[in-house]
Amino acid sequence: MSSAIALVEVGPRDGFQPIGPHIATDVKIAFVEGLYRAGLRRMEVTAFVNERAVPQLSDAAEVLRAAQLLPGLAAQVLVPNKRFAIELGSWRFPYSVRAFGQREA
């Protein structure tokens, strides 16, 4: 077992997801590019989710394509179905586990 850990920046997806007013695609791409220029090389750049449920991420394909142009960036996406991400070339799929000692209120 490896003792290494990988830190993944999730701001481009998690940070934009709940925001109500639409953020322009070019602004999202500029944000990813800024994080890349700052030295981050692994990011969760977007999510392929139902556009009606999360309209903010309806431009997921465009954001992912732009991220894939950045040399050395390991772009990952959150997907309910990996088929969509594989078709666009994202091969990193995050898996989240939530554990609670008590029932959530």
C-alpha cells in the first residue's frame, strides 16, 4: 500500500455548483486556468449531472475540453454515469463516502 496521498482541488465544480446566477463558461475556464497557473495539477473541473437539477454545470463538456488543453493537468469530473466522462476523455472518477455516527437530522 502506498503512503502517498493526492490532493484534488474541487473548487471549479463544488464551488460553482450551488451558485444561482449563471456564471459564464469563459469565467469558469479562466478560473481553472488560474488554478493551473498557480501550480495545481489535479482538479475536479466540473460534473456531468442533470441540467435541470444543476443548471450551473450545463456547460460541463466545454469546461472539460478547455481543461484538457492544459499540459499535465489531471482533470477529473463528477459523474453519475462514467460513460459520459469516458466519451470526453476524463479517466479519473472520484468516489465519496459519507459516514455518520448518528442519524443525520
